[in-house]
Amino acid sequence: MDELADRLCGLLGLARRAGKLAVGASAVERMVHQDFRPLVVVASDAGTSLRGTVERWEDLRAVLDDVLTSEDLARVFGREKLAIVAVSDPGFVRGILKLKEQA
């Protein structure tokens, strides 16, 4: 994992501890449909079906799909497989977008 991926994982971990992170496709979809306008992080190696679903969602703040692999996400969150997470908190979203800009 490079420095950007490592720092992104750190921010996602903080968001999870703060209760502002949806982990997994079902939780992310619920967050999207509850009008939270999340930032969605999709694994770079996610399947076409999941990518198509994300593309159909409207009113997302941003989608990051080129930083973390599904293996990175799974390792960070203690899962066997994980391809998508979403952050709803505006402060975390700003921090993640700023981190991405600096890369």
C-alpha cells in the first residue's frame, strides 16, 4: 500500500469509529437512499456489476475508485472480502477529498 492508500485507510478507520462509515454494498446502498450524499470508495478491482450500480446512484458527493483494492479494504476492516464503503460526514469527506488532491 502506498502513502495515499495508507492515509485514506486511516481516515476511513476514524470515520468508522465515529459511526459515519457504511461498510459493504447493502449498508452503502441504504446510506445513498437515505439522502446522506456520501463519498463512496469503490475498490479498484471491483466487479462491473458493482461499478454499474454505483454509476446509477445519483447525488453522490464523490466516488473514489482508483486508490484501494478490495484486499486493502478487507484487511483494514477485518473482512474476508470488501469492495465498497461510504462516508457520510462532511468533515471526513472534505478530509478525504483534500488528501486525494494532494496526491
